[in-house]
Amino acid sequence: MKKIMLLFIFVFLFYFYGFAQTTGSERTFTVEVTNIAVNGGKVYLAIFANAEEFKKEDPRIAFELPDTRASAVQEVTLPYGDYVVSAFQDANGNKQLDYNFLGVPKELVGISNYEGRGLPSKNFDKQKIPVNASTTRIIIGLYRF
């Protein structure tokens, strides 16, 4: 009986130790931005953690990447969750994505869950991607509309 009780306690502690390790965990991964126009302007990478940030275009984290190669990488550490990752290449150097009078981007732009066909959605839930224990690399391609 003592052995069963000790085994039960051991399994119980092991289970909750594992649960404590995964709850609130973070993941370090690489974001790769591809299709960069070499020497076409700096690339701005933004990561949005919720619909409100995405709607206001106020990212949780932002990075400036060089335009010296056709792709650029950035190491990122985030808590597990859903995020929208976007990037654009600032051709005119004003540090913002420019749109034409119809609201179509004038510069190269890319966003998670978008393959370059049609216009990407402004809906967080359609563009979000999970960051979890299996996330190692996220690739964002830049496209012209």
C-alpha cells in the first residue's frame, strides 16, 4: 500500500511539475522575411498579439531589418499564443506603409497566412498564427499589389 501511495504522489508531482513548465511558456524562433528588393529600402517587421493592436497598427514588438539581401532573419521570443506577423519594405524612407487612394499598399508588404493572391484580410483571426512548442521558423514573403 505504501508503494502505491508513493507512486501516486510521485506521478501527481511529476504531472504538476510538467504542467507548471508549459503554462506561460515562451518560445524563441526565427522570422524570415523573403522577396526583399535589394537596396529598395529598410524592411519593418511587426508582431501583433491581439485584434486591438492589429486594428490600431500598434505592434507588440517591431524590428527594423536591412535590405542588403533578398531575405532577412530576426530571432524572436514570445509567450505561447496567437500572433499576426507582418512586414513591409519602406521604399521612400518615411517609416510607414504607404497606400494609394483605394487603400491598396504601394510598397512591398507581407503578412502571416497570406500567399500573395488578392488583398490580405484586416481580420486578426484570419491572419493569426500560433506560437507554441513546435514553432521554429515563420516565413513572411513580401508582395506587390
